[in-house]
Amino acid sequence: MDPLALVVIESTLKVGLVLGVIMTVVAYMEWVERRVSAWIQDRRGPNRVGPFGLLQPLADGIKFLFKEDILPPHVHRALYLLAPGIIFTTSLVTFSVIPFGPPIEIFGRQVRLQVADVDSGILIILAISSLGVYGIALAGWSSNNKYSLLGGLRSSAQLISYELAMGFSVVGVLMSAGSLRLSEIVDFQVRHGWNLLWQLPGFIVFMTAAFAETNRLPFDLPEAETELVAGYHTEYSGFRFLLFLMAEYANMITASGLAVTLFLGGYHVPGLHLLGLPPLASALVQVGAFCLKVAFILFVYVWVRWTLPRFRYDQLMNLGWKVLLPIALANILWVAFFVLRGWA
């Protein structure tokens, strides 16, 4: 078969696999959110639709599809319709450069368990994820609603404040690995140990900024219900409202996958080589390990939401500029010292 055709088929299959898994996890993150919140608050949670309520996401999806989709007469129609698509698309594209397993050999051909293994993978994630705020800002402005506009402005300011700290927290990882390619960052951790072990401040800054980037509690100021009704999606309903919800969970999955890749060794399982497993079985174990690490961070997302109260806006800004940014800069100096000494 033509090599180009093989590349197209391989890429199509990987895109379909990753998209299908992400959409399934997005659907069931709603179930996890409701079950964990019920557990924390000593309630039962969804338990009527299917065993243990496992079919609740399907019921909710059908409900959203058949809900009336209201188009308010006072909105800027083109941008109002475009905004949810921008947010949802950017939330899905960013996962494409994250490796979720080691290369495997299928029919004599080496296949990377990654949609796109590019030299500047981390830059692509940061660039595309930052485009999502355009969708939020456009949703807030085009709704022609003061609450929506305030939510969009808050989100823009929040993104600028915390993306800087997030970027600096990633610099330490890039300095130690000497590469922007995510697969090489994982390989570095396989040889030298997980970055979490000696870049804990960077990991804490990254995760805190990730909470803010995904607008999750205690950083959900852009959609604070008690102040802004629902923020930038106040005027949305039906399927378009569902796109905002799905984009939030998709962004959480990408942020969790990136945190695992940068700080938790990616798909690496310490001591796995001692078991002497066949290559394919070893690869499957590592894919499962990557999924478990991502699942744990997603659980932490939900746990924090139902544990901590929302910050005031001045506290949000002070944390980003006066606390996280200095810690991220100190982490860079710490890593630079290790690199210059030849310890990393």
C-alpha cells in the first residue's frame, strides 16, 4: 500500500480513537461529578437511570438535544452562534499532541500512541488553549447582556493572569528535558525519574493555574452564579449550552493529561520492565497507567470543587501575580541550578 495512504489511515484511526475516548469521558465526567458531590455531601446522587445511574449521561444528552434552543432577539447573531463552536473545538484539538502510550509495532509498522508527535508540542497546546478565551469573550459580548459581558471580561483577565504562571511552571520541565517534544519529556522522566519528585513547586503552580484556566472552583469567577447568573453563557440554552459544559470537561481532560505528561512520568510505570511482559502487553499496561493518572487528577478537580469556596476577585488576582508567579520564577532558578550542575 502507498506509504501516504498508510499515514492517512493511521492518523484517521488515531483521531477517531482519541475523539471517541474523550467524548465518552466527557459524558461520564458529569456522572462522576454528581456522584462524588453526593458522596461528599452524604447524598445518593443519580441512581435511577440504569445500574448505579450509569445511563444518566445518556438521558441528560437526550434531554439537551430535545430542549428548545432559544435565540434571543437582542444578540449579535453570527458571533453568538460561533462562540460555543470555538470553545468546543479548541478544547478537543489540544489533546492531539499528548502521548498516551509508548510506540508499538503493528504489522511490522511502528505506531506512536499519539495523534501528532511534533517538535513544538507544548507550544501548540499553550497556543491553541489560549484561543479558547476568544470564544468566551465573544459569547459574553455577543449576548448583549451585562452579566455575560462581565463574565467574558473576567475570563480574559483570569486567563492572562494565570497563563503566565502556567507557562513559567512548564519552563522548568523544558529546561531539564531539553526539548519541547512531549514524547521526549516522557522519555527523560523514564531515565531520570518523574519531574514531580524534584519540581514539586512547579507542579503545584501548574495545577493551580490549570484550575483557573478551566474556570473551575475556586476560580469560577467568569460564571459565578451568585453574582453573574451564569456568566458568559447566561443567554445560551439547549445544545449550545451543552457545548460549553462539554468544553469545560474536555479542557479538564487535556489539562490532566498534560500534567501527567509533564510531571507524573506520562505513561511510565516504574519497575514494569522487571516483569518481563511481551511488548504489546507492556504497552497496554502503560496506557492503562496513563489513564489511571489522568483519572486521579480529574477526581481531584471534582474533589476541590466541592471542598473549597470561591475566591473573591481581588484574592484571585493577588494569588496569580503575587504568589504563583514568584514561585514559578523560583522554580526556574532551582531547575537551572540543577541543570548547570549536571544533576538533570
